[in-house]
Amino acid sequence: MTTPVAERPFVLTTPPAPVERHGTVDLHLPARTGPAPAVVVVHGAPLPPDVPDPRDWLLYRGYGALLAESGVVGALISYQVTDLSALPASADDIAAMVEQVRADPRVDPDRVVLWFFSGGGLFAADWLRDAPPWLRGIALTYPLLVPFPGWDVDARFLPVDALASGPGVPLVLTRAGRDIPPVLAGIDAFLPAATTHGWQVQVIEVPDGQHSFEILDHTARSSEAVLAARDAVLALLDTP
């Protein structure tokens, strides 16, 4: 019997942090005192309606614990995309949840990174086009950066086109070499466009990794890639 995606274990073993659930936002809290930088984790989409809340997946809980152990607030948010017409409403919900995180007194509102996974990558376009001054960087892990063939997506959600706005915050992109072709095609379009428009991009390669390699490929290379992405994000936040 295949293990459900939500129950597949994270490649790293990290002590769980205290977790608080505030509506659609989970805060994985570090041990440090005083306001800490925050990383807002934006899960993939669209997801079937019967899939458990991604905040409860071992994949994302693993990232939340890893971030908290590293001294930052790991903020896991939850949103729903039932069909592509819901993208604008979901994008607005995500922006509101980011502000909710920034308003928490345990968060330094001027030191925030947004970390987009999988289909959540389409939502990065807004932040690429117009990054607020508190946004220290954007991380992208096996991101969908060009819509799947046949998808009718508003031009607002085209990250490759958003790069033409000119260089903004630094980027960290994790590429899984055995990802699904449309994701790899989008990354192959995104990286040259970023270079053309002067963006700073750090690429973390997982040559043998699958999409969701952190729960599918329990290898040393997967562990190294997760830690390398974590370290790159911490560097964007100037942590410790």
C-alpha cells in the first residue's frame, strides 16, 4: 500500500519546535528571545480537495522545524486553489497571511523571506514584480514557473514575465534533475531570463532528485540540498 503524501517522512530528523496555529497560519517558533526573522512557506497548488492540510504534511512540518531550529520563525500557511480562476483570490489571501506573520510580536517584520514550493511558484510573480522593502529574498524549490500546457492562467501569475520588471531581491532556486518535464521547462526559461534582467540567483542542484525529493529520495544528496537551501535562506536574512 502506498504511503499517502502527507505521511511520507522528511529526509532530515529535526527536533520539533513549539507550533502555534492561528487560523490559516502555523508558527514554528525558535528558542531565541526577542523578534526573530521569519520565513513564510507557501505550499504547492492546486491540490485535490480531499488532501490533508499541507501544514500537517511531514514534508512541510519538517521545514518548519528545521527553520525554527535555525533560529527563525517558520510560518507555514494554508490556502486552497480549487481551480485556476481562484488564483487571484488565493494570492490576496497569501499576501494577507504574510502580513499576519509580520504583525506577530515575535517576528522581525523587516526580515522576511518567502519560500515557494512546486505549484506555489506561480504566486512568486507578484513579489518578483514588486518586492516590498522588508522582503529579503525569495526561495523557490522545484517551482512551477510556467503554467502547465493547457492551463489558462492570468498574466499576473507568470514569474518568467515578472522578471522583466528588473532585478529585485536575491533568489534561491532548488532544481531537481528528475523533476516532471513542465517544471524543468519552466526553470529552463526562468534562469536565462533572470540573467538577462540582472537578477541574482543561487541555484541548488539535486541531479537525481524527483519532485518532492525531500520525501521521495532519502539520500545524502537530498539532505545536503535541503541544508544548502536552508543556509542560503538564512544568509538572505543575515542570520544569526
